[in-house]
Amino acid sequence: EAAINRIAAGEVVERPASAVKELVENAIDAGATRIEVAIADGGKTLIRVTDDGCGIAAEDLPLALSRHATSKIDGSDLLNIHSFGFRGEALPSLGAVGRLTITSRTEGDAAEITVAGGAMSAVKPAALSKGTVVELRDLFYATPARLKFLRTDRAENQAITDVVKRLAMAEPFIGFTLVDVSGGDRRVTFRAGAETGDMFDALHGRLRAVLGKEFAENALPIDTERDEFHLTGYAALPTYSRGAAVAQFLFVNGRPVRDKMLLGALRAAYMDVLSRDRHPVAALFIDCDPTLVDVNVHPAKSEVRFRDPGTVRGLIVSGLRHALAEAGH
Ligand code: ADP
Ligand code: MG
């Protein structure tokens, strides 16, 4: 089983940022209201995700580390996915490629378990007030080939920041903190306090935290639908475009995606108002019945397949063009 976990790990965990994504998604699924991500050395030596969610009972800790043990789906319902996690692969994969310690507390006493190189420790008593701390040390120490492909700490930090910001944008009611603890220091590199109010207010507040005040104050609100697809969010005026496609946040049913068709639609919407070397800035949420979209295309879950891509593309292009035209562009 250790070998299978290592192979699966290659698909799920490409780099520190993919581990961060899996762990933060787990914290979101656990109903956390505050999530802290601590990293050291670009996540290569340490990734620690702390949440105040529902926790894992001591007797369930070994189960959480077993392959395809997920508490989130019963298998008969693969098209009807609401929570982020549904494969039960992340924790066993991480335990196969790093030294993983989970400390957690439900109503009972806190407990912890460690797995390294696929070998699991016994469950031990621990101290924790609430929620879960998942600590991953020395990612890929057992797979030097993969270690070699990691980029500089700076590049890995950048990828982690991007993942955290995307998830933070998707969950404005949750507070997020990203801290760099390299060399024993503690530097907060991103913070977004939990937003309140209705979804549009909360999203606007979160936009400010992630993309900055200037963008938030000059973004066009989008709220439109076509057939069974609903498009909401904010799109920037062409004057707030960027030289690189770094500020395009797309979500399908609350899940961050980086899908070619959707990115192409966003670009097409701005085609007449932006030069080719500029990139629009937007945070767009597409919501639809889960049966109209397949999010289970790739283990990293960032691509999606719509039953009717033409409708979704048309919705984005016409919705954004309409908003831009109203604003005089
Ligand atoms: P999945 O998320 O696909 O279910 P994972 O391997 O990521 O699979 O997690 C396995 C199980 O461990 C989850 O189904 C959940 O029950 C539990 N779990 C993992 N992380 C947390 C957390 N932060 N808080 C509470 N439970 C968790
Ligand atoms: Mg998961």
C-alpha cells in the first residue's frame, strides 16, 4: 500500500502548493471559521495548517490516513459533489511523501498520529484546545527525484500564496492567515479577516484583502444568468488590467478552477477594450446544478467539464460585455 500511496501522491501532490491546497480544503470542509497556514523554506521543510473546525475523533485518526477513507461521500453520488474533498487520497498521499503529524480534537480529548514513509504511529494523547493541526515536514524527503524538480523557495512561496488567495476568495466568511516561519521568524505574508454581511458585501471585502483597495473600489459588480447557470462576482475596468494573467479568479460551485474555456471566455469579453498584452482582472463565480458540471476530471481538480460549455461561455462574454458597456467601455 505504501507504493500505491506514493504513486497517488505524485498525482495529488506535485509541489508544496498542492499540499497546502489539499490541507486548506480539508479545513474548509471541516467547517473552520479561521485557518492559519504556516510555511518554512517555500513549504519544503514545513507546512502547518491549523483550523478551528469539527476535528477528528481519536479513534478515526488512523482511518483518516487510510486510502480512500473519506467521511464526505458514499461513492454512489460522484456527480453530486458539494464539499471540496471526495477522494480520500490527500492525507495518505501526504503521509507517503513527507513526515505527517495530525493533532486533533473533537468533543473528547485531543490526540495525535504521525506517519512517515507510509508507516503509521500509534494514536497518542496530545494537547489542543479545538480543531485540527496538520503538520507536514520535509516534503519529498523520501522521493529525491521529485525534490529535484522543486523550484526556488521564492517561487514555491509564490505558488502557495496564490493557492491561499484563491481559496480565501472562495470563502470570504472564513478568516485566513499565511505566515512564513522560515529560520524561526514569524512573518505574516497574507491576512484576510472573516467577512460578514451578505455574500456580495463579503466578497467585496475579500476582494479588497486579496486584490487591493483600488481594485475593489473600481470593480464592476456582475450578477446575471442564462438557462441554469448563474454568474456573479466582480470584473475590473480595462484601466485596472494587468501585464500578466495573475489576477483572474474563477470558481465553479465555490471551487477555484483554472479552466482554459473559462479563461478564454474572460479574455474574449475584454477583446475589444484591451490590447493583446494586457490581462483582465476579475473574480467570477459560476453556480449551477452539480449535475451540469463534472469537476472530477483531474485529481488536482482545477479543470471542469460543463455539459453545455457554449452556454457558459456565452454567459461570461455577454455578462461582462454588458457591464463594461454600461460603464462606458
Ligand atoms: P477527503 O478530503 O477527500 O475526504 P483526505 O485524505 O483529504 O480525504 O481526508 C480524509 C478524511 O480525514 C476526511 O474525509 C475527513 O474526515 C478527515 N479530515 C481531514 N482533514 C481534516 C480536518 N482539518 N478537520 C476535520 N477532519 C479532517
Ligand atoms: Mg481532502
